[in-house]
Amino acid sequence: MANTLSLLLLLLLLHGHFLPATVQICDLVGQSALPVLSAERDINIGAIFSIHRNALLRLYPFTSKPEPTTCVRLNLREFKFAQTFIFAIEEINNNTQLLPGVTLGYKIYDACNAISPTLVSGMALINGYENTLSDTSCSQPPAVQAIVGESSSSPTTALAALVGPFNIPVISHFATCACLSNRKRYPSFFRTIPSDYYQSRALAQLVKHFGWTWVGTVRSRSDYGNNGITAFEDAAKQEGICIEYSEAILRTDPQEQFRKTVEVIKKGTSKVVVAFISFGDFAPLVKVIAENNITGLQWVGSESWITSRNLAETKEYSFLSGAVGFAIVNAKLVGLKEFLVNVHPDQEPKNKLLKEFWETAFQCSFSNSDSALCTGSEKLGELKNEYTDVSELRIEHKAYAAVYAVAHTLHNVFKDVKAPNNSKRELPTPQKVLQYMRNLSFTIKTGENIFFDASGDPVARYDLVNWQTAEDGSLQFKHVGIYDSSLPSKQRLQVNQEIMLWAGKSGLLPLSVCTESCLPGTRKAVQKGRPVCCYDCIPCAEGEISNSTDSSDCFSCDLEYWSNEKKDRCILKVVEFLSYAEIMGIILCIVSFIGLLLTVMVTCLFYLHKETPIVRANNSELSFLLLFSLSLCFLCSLTFIGRPTQWSCMLRHTAFGITFILCISCVLGKTIVVLMAFRATLPGSNVMKWFGPLQQRLSVVSLTLVQVIVCLLWLTLSPPYPYMNLSYYREKIILECNLGSAFGFWAVLGYTGLLSTLCFVLAFLARKLPDNFNEAKFITFSMLIFCAVWLTFIPAYVSSPGKYTVAVEIFAILVSSFGLLFCIFAPKCYIILLKPEKNTKKQMMGKL
């Protein structure tokens, strides 16, 4: 193979060497492609439009040269683009301020909505369409200074890649694929229509604005649809939007593929469908949707089809009512209407395209007798179709702007590079045109400022349109908002939602979510294996809240706060302490006052009978002192009730400790008196002189003073203080008295227990003394009750929560106080009141 190729190259060199220079020619390989519309002048601009919808596919046997591509189904919309292109050129040629002394020509090719004819057209615009070149270098300047087109993204990417190495500017009026912004791959590409990079993000913001988080998508299986929906999905993910399904179709797909796509849409649970799809691909899809009677869906469209009159004026497609989407900003081109309706086949009798246009517009034929014959006298001005309608010139305006961009670029080139006097102006090089176009900035008569950024893109501005039913029943495109990428991010999207209509001609905003919003007080928990928009609403735990809709997490309240019942707000925790207002506090107060009243009554009774033997029998001073201390014990229990303060905390434990020691000291004194009294009856005993009244008083004072000293040390070194216990309960605060020094508290309690035990032992030893005089057995019972209560108190005190700790302590004080009162004084009161005959000295000494 290599030898054969070398031989061919050698023969070619020899052929060129032996032929004279005047004979050397360059032949065009393949067939020349001719423009469908052209007018050559000083400077020519190329254009490629998909004037026909399809190119007939053929199988080539590779045994002969293939026939030229045959295109079918003329597209009135694209033909209108071509005529707008010509209108702009003629307008420029009539403008003495722009390109003075220079006339623009044009060469328009038909790409037939396919990539292969687009490439052939691009090569023809680069090379020209002469079959031979007599130039010895076999080279010539490009046939055009710039190329406008193509309308679709996929053919445009191929065209831009082909033309890029030759530095010929390509300006598209309708190719929106974000991929074309890649300057490394497409260095000479520009466009007057915004990139889908912005439209995709605008659509995502729009969907988020309406609160739709669960949508389906349908796209064209082309660069336009694939890149557009990919950018939309990326932006939607950032906005928290989930895609239920993503279907791709192409106009050439079999009907079975369209039915499968429709079935997916029908089974979907989302109520919103984002259709990033070209008009040519969308038309067959909506036809199948209409056949399946699928209604109630909210359609969100891209600029390719959202302002299509063909769809809007078809009654079978009324289910599209309420559709919303972004469209290129509309504009009015003065004089275009007259130019369009003046197109006539007689202008170029040999031009087949003009005749085909006429036949398509009027549904007639110049040659076929089977259909209505075209006379040529038909009036385009009387037609109402996509071609003659100038109310929606969104894309036409971009084709118009593209021509003016080329003209202004050439104008700037010629202005800076002036030709010598009386010399013919030379054509600028492609590199020069490309350089000037990159720095272009001008304003066309519609008021729009045209300039290109570093990627060759203009500023993205869109109209937000809403399909609404007019009074005559037709659908109209209602302007309901804008999107402007030049504004700050939060101001780019502006929507007038009050005037919008939705799917089914409803005024209510449709809801499209996978899961209903989680209310405040709950959090989202993503369902396993499903998108993040599908979740369960889990109530917040106790002490946690969520105060916003669709919260991902619950937040813990501060230490002093707790969640309310709905768990949507933190409220101050309930502060718990044993108060006088609650039932438990009231009952304990009543019991305390009953104890105090009984003690006072006993004291009065004893005072009235203080001269009787039973009162005087065992040191009446100690009895009255004991009754006084018991009164204090009943009263000190009240210090445990109510809101703890610094003073009440210090008072309650010290008062309790001192009053009880005073009680126990008195009881201990009475017990020792009993023992000493019987010791004194023994012959030769003088023990009573060692424990007389004075010694008894001193013992009580001494024993009590020890407790006072302990309490003073406790209060001085580490006193009790009010403390908010936040750890025991999570939902409430326990306001209690912290002991300060636990050692001080247990020292007070231990000393009380020590004296109680000693008293109990002595009373137990004296229990068998003569009955009439002996109260030791009653002291024994009282101490037994006292010790039992306080031994039980310790574990109960440690384990009881909150205010019940205080209640247990009060209960222990009251029970032990009542035990002392009843066991020691009840028998004597019984004798004084009911058995006065026994209240005699003889009776008291009866068993001596």
C-alpha cells in the first residue's frame, strides 16, 4: 500500500513538472454544491439554513458517483429565516452610513436538517463552487467573509469544527448548545442567541421558584437536547430538584419509540415535564400524546418550541395550555412584513426553491395537474401562516442581528484599513475579520446592544412566556416575566405569577413533589434507594425542634429550653420545686401546722398541770424544752417548701439539724434522768448529785452547741445554695438546694444519728424499770421510730427525683417529730385528761 501511494505521488510530481505552467489546473474533487439563493456582490456573506426538514437517505453501492442529496418537506420557518437574512443585507446596502461604497452579497445553502449537507455547504462556502482553478498555487481567498447559521446545534458543531481552522467567523442565530462555547474546539464561532448554559439554569431556577421538586424531562437526542438537559440536571441538583425520568427522542425514531416515551410520561407521578427539545422532535411527540389523551401535565419548555404558532394553533394540542418557558426576547423589524409578502417566483424564474415555497404556501402546484394549479397571482399578504406572521420575530431578530454583526465588523475593518486613492479595496483576510469581530460592540435599530464575550456568546436575556387561552379560543403567548443574566443572581429571574394560568386552564399553581413537604416539627429522612426528594417525615425527638418546612435536621434546644408540643419552637423549661400552691405542698403544710398545733396544745396542757406529779415526775424543764424544740421541728419543715433561695437553702438544713439535736438532747437528758433516778434509790448512792437539773441543762446546751458549731463551719466554708439541676430531667429544670459541702450535710445528719442511737440504747436498757414511773419504754419506741425513719430516709433521699427529694426529707422530719410527740407525751396527756385519779404522787411511787 505504501509503495502504491509513493508511486502515485511520483507520477503526480512528474505530471506537474513536464506540463507548462499555463496548462496547470486544479480540478474540484466531487460535485460542486450550489446555493439555493444567491446574489454575488462586492463582499459576500454565506448562510446555511435547514430550509427543508429532511434529507432522503440512500444506500450507495460505491460503484458510481452518488447523486446529489435530495431534500423534502420545505420548512416555512427556516425559509423565513433565509428571507430575513436577505432583508437585513438589502437594508444594509441601502444604508449610506454602514459600509459606504460597499455592497453585500449572499450565498444561502440548504442543510436539510442534517450534518452531511451542512458540511458540504460549509466546504462550498470556503472553496466556492467553480469546478476548476487555473491558479498555479491552487488556492484562492474564501468565497465568503463569514457564515451565518446553522439553526440546529448538531450541524452547527460540525460546521464550526470544519471552518474553525480557516479562521472564517461562523455566527449562529439559533444554535444554543453550551458546547459551542468551547473556544479551543470552535475558535471562530459566535452567536447572537444566548447559550443553553444560561437557559438550563434559568429553567432550574424557574422550577424551584414554583416549588416543583419532582419533575420528568424529555429531550432531543442531539447536542442541543443532551447538553441542555445535562446542564439543567446539574443546576436542578443544586436547587434540590429531583428528576423522576429522563427520556430522549429524535424525529426519525420509529413510532414505537414515541409510544414508549409517552408510556413513561403517563406512568410518572410527577405533574411537571421539562421538555428541552427542538420543535422538529417535539411535534411528533405531542401528536402521540394527543392520541393517548394525556392531560393535566404542566409543561415547561425551552426556547425552541415554546413560541411555536404551529403547536399553539392546533386544537388537538390544547393540553399544552398553561405551558411556561423561556423564549428569546421578541422584537419588531420594521419593513420585514412587506419584504416577506413581496417574495415571488417571478423574481427568479429559474429558482426551484421559490417555486417550491409558493407551492407549499398555497398548497398548489405549477406542474402537477392532480392538485390545484398555481397561477402566480396568489397573494402572500392574504395568508395567515407561520411565514407571514410577524408578531413573533424572536429568532428572526437573531438572524437579522447576525447579518448586522458581520456588516459592522467589516465596517470597522475598512475604517481602520483605508485603501489608497483610486485603488480597488482589497478584501480583508479571515484572520482580520475574526479579530475585529471578537471586539465588536454596536446597537441595532431595535435598541439591542450586540457584543460577544470571550466565548463568543451574547448576554443571556429571555422572556418568560405562558400559554393562555384568548377570548377567541386560540392560544396566545403571555409575557409573564424575564430572565437577565447580567443582573445579580437573586434578581435575574422575575416572575409575575398573579397573571399566570396553569395546566388545565387553572389559576391554581400545580404541586409536583415526590413527598409532601415536612411540616415544622419534623425532619426529612431519605427513603432508601430513592432520590433525595423522596423522603419520610420523622417527628423531632424530645428537646429538638425544626422551625422550617422541609428541614433536613432537628436542632437541640439550649439547656434552659425545651421543645413545645409541636416541636417547632423552643420554650423555657418548666422549673420544678415543691411549692405551697401544689397539692403535695399544701398537704405537708397542713400536717406541719397540725403537728405544731398539737405541740402547742400539749404545752398548754402541761403548763396548766405543771404542779401535778406526772408533769413534775421527770424534769418538767426538759419536757417544756422538748415541746419547744418539737414546735421548731414542725416549723422548720416549712422552710423546705417554696422556691429555693440563698437564705432558705442555708436555713432549712441548719435549722433542721439544730432543732433535731435539741430534741434528741432533751430526750437523752430525760433518759439519763430515769436511769440516774433508779440508781439513786440504791443504798449509799449519791449519783443524782452528779446529774441534777444544772447538769441536765448543761448537757442539752453542750450537745446542741456541737451541732451549732458544725453548722457554722458548714455555712462558712461551703454553704448550700440554689441550684438549677438540668441533668436529671431533660424536659424540665429541678430547682433545688445544692448541699455545697456534702460532708457538712452528712456530718449534721451523722451527729443526729449518733445521739439518736445513744438515746435508743440507754432507753432500751431502762425499759424494765417500774411501770408507773418509767417513761423509758416510750422513749425507746420514739427512738425506734426516729431511727427507722431516718435509716429509711437515706436511700429514699438519694433515689428520689426533684421535688420528691424535698418531700421525702419533710416527711422524715414530720414522722420523727410526731413519733416523739406521741410516744413521749400521749400517755401523759391520757392520764391528765382521762385518768386524773392516777395523777398522784402515791400512784407515781406505787411500785417503788
